[in-house]
Amino acid sequence: MPQTLDAAAVRSWCALALEALGREREEIDAINVYPVADGDTGTNLYLTVESATQAVEAVFAAHETGASVPAPVDAVRAMAHGALIGARGNSGTILAQLLRGMAEVLADADALGEGDGDPGNGGRRLALALRRAAALAREAVAHPVEGTILSVASAAADAAGTAAHTDGAHGAHGAGTAEAVRAAYAGARTALDATTGQLDVLGRAGVVDAGGRGLLTVLGALVRCLTGDAPAPYPAGHRRREHPVGADSAAEACEAEGGPAFEVIYLLEADDAAVARLRDRLDGLGDSLVIVGGDGLWNVHVHVDDAGAAVEAGVEAGRPYRIRITHFVAAAEESRVQRAVVAVVPGEGLAGLCAEAGATTVLARPGEPPASGELVEAIRRAHAREVVLMPNDEALRHTAAAAAEQARTEGVRVALIPTRAAVQGIAALAVHQPERRFDEDVVAMTSAAGATRYAELAVAERQSWTMAGICQAGDVLGLIDGDVAVIGSDLAATAETVLSRMLSAGGELVTLVLGEDVPETLAARLESYVREGHLAVDTVVYRGGRQSAPLLVGVE
């Protein structure tokens, strides 16, 4: 692995961090007891990194038409800016400032590497970046507290600094980038273990700090990015042995803590002098005050009892926007319908079909999967007390889980059905009955989705190894349950082979979803094929519109 943080590595770091936070989000949420036991730290960190990732991807997209690649300075600044504008919660806001601090150093260096012939320079640059990050984060917090993400960040910087000034491999004067990032991770992990004994609330719950746990995950992704080696996983549910607790103990430990009723977050356009006055004003209104950013754009986070006063203070300082106010106890009950279904669909045709069945839809355009924010907005549009969310894509499982958790903080009861294909969503929607109990409805829909095998036909873009052998560009691929099972040269013949394999295990109903350019004759041929070989099996055909696959298949 190249030990440089160039633009491609920044992109990889963001993607790896987002993937890791997606896996560990629920675990981090479960140990969230400080500063408020609202169980959303993992979700907030995921959403913050998701915003950073999208900003970096936008930089790369702008270069797709040319032969050039983004400069490292553009990638790191995009990462920091994306995190700033998308920061959620206390820990997400601090993480945004940590990334900003790293970006300031790395942008000056234009790359984190050893291209100048001295391997030790990479380690020193990384240590300097982490030191700047830790310092900026502490400056952003009105009243820094040890035993939090701040302690973990400082420990990572200290460990990297020590390594950077210790002769490394190959006689380098100071450790190289790989050695420094491993040292930073090890220092952060040790500091995280210590957080349980630094804060009483963590000690009572027997957990480590959730924000620090999330930062360790982000640093682990950086280790993997720069070295190719993933650190050993941090123990799930890690607690000190002398504090064994049940699943609900984290929340119970904080029941008596009290605190402000609202979390207020907004972006703010203001100059430095106005922000300094705002800090004083908000510090008197509440706690957990964090203001991050600079150069005229800031992200403001505070916990208060008077949310209106916090927003008014922002108006006096400059121009606040993207204002989010969350009640820690319960979101206000508005006039809502009782239940709704939100489904991601791959084409306009299925969007219309699902909408007719009463679902709120989110369109997944080819190559443009929806972000968690789009799913949250769809849940809000549904305006229901209870929402069944169906991602209809295995790749969207973490995105959908983060959206569901965010919606729950707004008072919506959300059940996530892990549908992996649109045909599973269709099967689930067919048995949806909003008049029955929520749990019963979710179980019925989940069972229907799980009983539906799914397949799709796609056209290979290049030569590649698959589970079914080597394919060439232009070959028709038949994917069953996500794996390539058939390679052919003709769409109809390959589809028949796929159907034959799927129906060999039995089935009662075949669902075919045709892409925009697929002729009706294909549907007629496949209907005839099913009818001739499987008399007891019915077939339904839908037009999917513009979708990435020419044909989707479901067998129930």
C-alpha cells in the first residue's frame, strides 16, 4: 500500500470510515451516555462522515471528464468542508473540527507522504496534523472534559508525535507514515480504555466514551487506508469487568443526570468577532456548546432549555440556516397518519407502482444511490407515527439504518426491513395491512420479503472473474441472490436459464420488472416459458423505467 494521503487515499479513507461506522453504529449508539444518554452518537458520526464522503466524491466527479485527478489539497479541504456542513450531534461536530485541523496541515503539505526522500517526514506531518486537530477541537468546546473524544484525540496526537521523533525503519529519522498512524491508533485505543474511569457517568454504566469509540473507528480506517492492514476489532459492548451491566443500563445510568431539554444545531455565516460574542451568549444559555469552522462559515451546537433564544442569538451574530432542533425526551406529536411505508426503488416505473400502493418512494438512479439524508426526508414526507423502511438494496443497509435511527430521534417509530432487491420490496408491499398492529405488519412484510428469491440480468462492462467463470465485455450476466450464476450471450436465453434454476427449488409467483429499453416480446417469451414448464406458477410483469438492470426477477 502506498503510504501517502493523496487525493485517492483521502477518498479511500472516507469510504472505509463510512463503512466501518455503518457496521459499528448500533454498538456506539448503545454505549452513548454522555453528555446526554440519547443513544445517537454512532448515528451522528455516520451522518457526519457520510457528508464528508459525498463532498470528496463531488470533487472526483468534477474531474471525471478530464484526464486529471483532484489535487490532495482539494480532497482534504472537501472532506473537512463536507463534515462541517453535515455535522450532527456533539461528537459529530467535534469530529468535523478534528478533520478541519488535519486538513489545515495536510493542505499545506499538499500530501501526506515521503516523496521528498525522507520517510520520517510522513510521520512528522501526520503527527502535526493530529496535533492541530486535537488543539482545534479543544478550542471549539466551551468547557473541555477529559474522558471524552477530546482525550482520545489528544492521545492519538501524542502517540504519533512520539513515534515521529523515534528513528523508524530503514534508518529513517523518525517513523514513517505507516508507523506513525499505527502508533496514533494504539494511543487512541489505550486512551479510550481509560475513559471509563475518567467520567463518573461512564463508570456507573461500565462503558467507554461513545464519541471516543467512534473516533477510534475513524482512525482505524486511516490505518487500513495507509497500511492495507485493518486493526484488530475493538471488543463489541466493551465494558470494564467490574461493571457488568444489561442492555438498558446505559440509559438508566443517566436518568438522574438532568440537563437541558433541546439540542440546537445550525450553520452560521458570521465573522470571527460575532462568533466570539455568540460563544459567550450561548454559554450562558445552556451546555455542551461546540462551535466549529472558520473563514466565515461555522457549525453551532448547543443544549438548551430555550431553543428560540439559541436561534435568536445566531440571528444576532449573522445568518443561521439549516436549523435543527431536537427534543431529547420526545418529538412533538403533530397531526400524522398512523403508518406509512418508505421504499427505495430503482426506476420511475416501480416508483409509480409503489406510490399507487401507498408507499413514499425514493428513486435510486443508476450510479447515484440515495444518501441517508434523502431517506430521512422521505420519512418526514410520509408524516406518519410509524414507518416501515425498505432499502431494497444490500448496499444501502447501513445508509437505511442510519436514516431510521435519525428518524427515531424525531419521534417516529421506524422498522427497517432489510430488503435486498426491489422485487422483495414489491412482495412485502403486497401483504402490507396498515390496519393491523405494527409489529404484526412488520413480521408479515419481512416474511414475504424473505420468501422471495431475487435475480437480475446485467451486461458485463469488462472482462472479469465471476462465480460462474470468466465473463467478457458485452456478456449477459444472470445474478441470483447477488452472485453471478449464469453467463450468456443472449438476454432472453440467459433469463430462461436463470428462471429454470430459481424455479427448480419451487415457487408460486414469478415477478418480472423490465427496463426501459427491453421489448415486450421478452416478457411474452418468459411468461410462455414459465407457463409451459411450471403450470402452477403465475407470472406478473411490471415496467421499471430507467433502471440499472434490463431485467429484475423475483420468485415467491
